[in-house]
Amino acid sequence: ILDAREALQKGLLSRVVDDERVFEEAALSAERICAGAPLVARWHKQWVRRLMTGAPLDEAERRAAFDFLATEDYREGLDAFLNKRAPVFKGR
């Protein structure tokens, strides 16, 4: 079993915070997730649950991994990035 610092060194974590800042950092992380595209958050949850089964992806699942490219939110996010502005996601 690894402690937090060792897990960070091995690249398993993106950051480590002191115990007294855990709830603050969790709230900030939740805010970042909520500010993102809602479809992406939903798809990430589905993918994590699916990948936890350990079964290989079938062809339909591999194709579905690219469905985001056809969404309005993807186009909005790309346009916002290219034009250096905050995106306005609609969940479509």
C-alpha cells in the first residue's frame, strides 16, 4: 500500500493536500467538474463504471468513445478554447 506522497510520485495522483484542506480541495474539484460540459461529466461516470468491470470494450463501445465529436458542447468548447473565452455549455 502506498502513502499519498508515494502515489503522487508514481503518477497515480495529480496532487496531495494537507488533511485540513481536504474538504476545501474537494469542493474546488467539484466546482471545476460542474463548470465543465455536463455531457462529459456524465460520460466520464459511465466510462469509469464500465471500465471497472475489467471486460474488454466491444466495437460499439469503441465507436461510442468518439460520440463527443458530434455534440454542440464539443464545438462550443473548441471554439471557446480557440478564441480564449469561457465556454457556455448547454448539455447538447
